[in-house]
Amino acid sequence: MIQNFSNLIQLQRYFNNELTCVKYLENIRWEGNPKCPKCGCEKLYKIPTRLKHPDLEGYKDFQCSNKECKKMFSVLTDSIFGGGKISLQVWFAAMYLISAHKKGISSHQLAKDLGITQKSGWFVLHRVRAAFSPRPLDGKIQGVFAADETYIGGANKNRHADKKIEGSQGRSSKDKTPVLGIMQTGGLMRTTVIPNTQAATLKPIIKALVASGSILVTDEWLGYSGLGKDYAHVVVKHGEGQYKSGAFSPNNVENFWSLLNRGIYGIYHQVSPKHLHRYCYEFEYRFNLRKTNDVAKFIQTMKQSKGKRLTYAQLICKPNTPNNPTVDADGVVVE
């Protein structure tokens, strides 16, 4: 395994050639026991590599021995690294920078730092965000939770007169996209981009994550009404100047919103609704690993890089078209 490092320079000194990167990725992905990504067979043949890099001369790829499969693959197959010409040295540096920067890094800055084009930088960012997407939980979580929503989009009052949208104040989703956040006190944060903030939308998401009997803290928005049947529902009435009820407050989620908004408006400036869920994954991922150091974030990102293939065609496709549907970072078609 890699020795601990504390900055990008030490990372680059360790990963000073492509073969070191490939061997490290093999260890992270397979732990010395390669398996066919298609059928799971462990009996493999070694074949000449198809990876084009001078450091990999003599390196071997794999072919499955299963007669019904015979898949040829490398350590990059079925991962965020596959299907491109960017070297793993560049990928690893990008993963370190993206996971370490608290407020994110723009595609222009990433491209300048790594010596790639802005288009490649944008693609790399979205693929790494795909690795950031949350893993399914083993059952529902119990404890104390807070739920709150925010709206991502420019304020109508800041727009030029000919660009103002009538009736877009408050909770309107005409020009803004709502996001639901659910946070366990002192622990996990989960975000979900939602079409609206009605009870029919909010309640199923909360019930899918939070176990019955848990303490749930929300504001007085009507979309949360009726949750007292399943949870110990604590309502903080912001409209009456209340910001906590006893020892309970939704301020932890609101603190996350401030971090998300500062990153989006300060670094990215504008985010399309189509890609918003990946930006939320990015900030959620770093927030959930806030108590770990940068090398731990980098290693965790490496572990989550497999099974998260995001193609450029999926990334730029028009949303919800029959022949080219929108696919989220998990590879799931967005309805």
C-alpha cells in the first residue's frame, strides 16, 4: 500500500510512473485476486496489454477463461478511468485535488493545473463525482436526524430586468431546483435533487433512509406534516423566530447548505439542473469525510472508482429522450 502523504507533491513523487499507478489500482481493486468484471470468474489468462503507455511495456491484461464469457479486460475496465487516453498519473492527481478542495475546483483550474484541456477537465470532474455518489445503505439508520430543503439557482432580484421571471419568489421551482438534505446528528449527510417540496415527494425519501422511531427535526413546512406517525417529530418554527426546540435544531443541515452554495456560486458560478445531483454528491462526499485527512479521502475515492462508468455521450445527452436518456452518476436512468 501507499505510504502516507500530506500534499500533492508527495503524491506525485510516489506515483512517478504509470506502472506504479496501475499496480496500486490493482491492489485497491482486487487485493491480489483479479476477477472478471462480467462473470466474476477468478481463472484468468494473461494477454498483452492494450493500454497505450511506454511505462507499461511488458505489462499484461487479462482474459476470462470461462468459455461463455472470454471477456478481455484491464484494471481500468468498468471504472471511472476506462475508455479514455488520460494517464493514471493525471487521474490520481485530479482525484486528490477534487477530494481535498473543500469548496471544489473548476474545470478551467483543474485543466490548467494538470496540463489538459478544459473539456477533458470537465469530463474528469464529472467522472470523479460519479465515484463520489453514495453507496446504498445496509438498512435504515436510527438516531437523531434533521431534514431541510434548499433551492439552487440565482435570486430573481439580482437578474437584469429583461431576465426576471414572474412568480419565482420563495419556494417557486420555475427557475430554481429544490434539493432535500437529511443529516444524522454528527454523522451522515444525504442529498436528493427533487422536482418539488410537496409531502408526496419528501416523505418517501425520508422514510426510505430513516428508521421508524428515530427523532426527526424539521422546520414548519407543510411538506413534513404527518411524519409524527412514524417519528418523534420535532418542529422548529422559523416563522416565529425560533431556531431550535430544546436541544434540537436543523442548523447542521443549514450549515451544509451554506457550504454547498458558497462552492456553487463562488467556484462553479452556474450549475445546470441536469448535472446538479453530481455536484451535490461532491459536496456531500467531502462533508461526510470531513473528519478524515486528505490521503484517506483519496484512498476512499479510489475504492469507489469501480463500477461507476460514465460516458461522454451520457454526460452531454439531452434529458429524457427515448434514444438517449439522462443517466445519473450511478448509471440509473433519470425519469
